[in-house]
Amino acid sequence: MRRRRPDILRTIELGYSNARLEAFNNRIKVTIRTAYGFHHANNPIALVMLRRGGLDIRPPQPRT
């Protein structure tokens, strides 16, 4: 533990856990699976960036 002390403290400070990272990786894998059949590698990459990039894109709402 003494040898890994800086790594442990950095992990606690950043708030990352293996569960969060694994969940994020799983979401990327699911997105890539839905992109199966795309002809170019750029298309699934763009889809992952769109879904996991943190943008809040909402469809237009009808005016009332």
C-alpha cells in the first residue's frame, strides 16, 4: 500500500471508480454494436462521440 499510496490518493481525489469506467465502456460497446453494418469506421466513432460526448441534444418541440 505504501508503494501505491499516490495512486490510491489520486483515485479518491478524482472520484473515479472501476464501476464508473466499466459502465462507460459498456455504453460505448452497446453503441458500437448498434452501429454494426456501417461501411466506414468514422461513422461508429461519430455515433459514440454523439451519444457519449455530453451534449444535450433534444428534438425540436412543436409550438403551442
